[in-house]
Amino acid sequence: MSSADGQGEWGGNLDIRDAAPGRRLYLPVSHPGGLFYLGDV
């Protein structure tokens, strides 16, 4: 398991070397109906 120090619970700028196909990233939902955006992976 890896952690992203210095990031808020919203994710922020996640530059994690352990991010790879088959891995999981858990982020809490802070707003009902909120959308998820992922880019530059």
C-alpha cells in the first residue's frame, strides 16, 4: 500500500509510481452527485 503525503482527501495532484493497471485508488465522495475527472495518466 502507498500513500500520497501532503494531498487532501480530494486527491489533488497524485504522482504515484505505484499506480498501474490492476491497482486500486480509493477517494471519498464529498458531494452527492459529484463527478470524477481523471487526466494525464
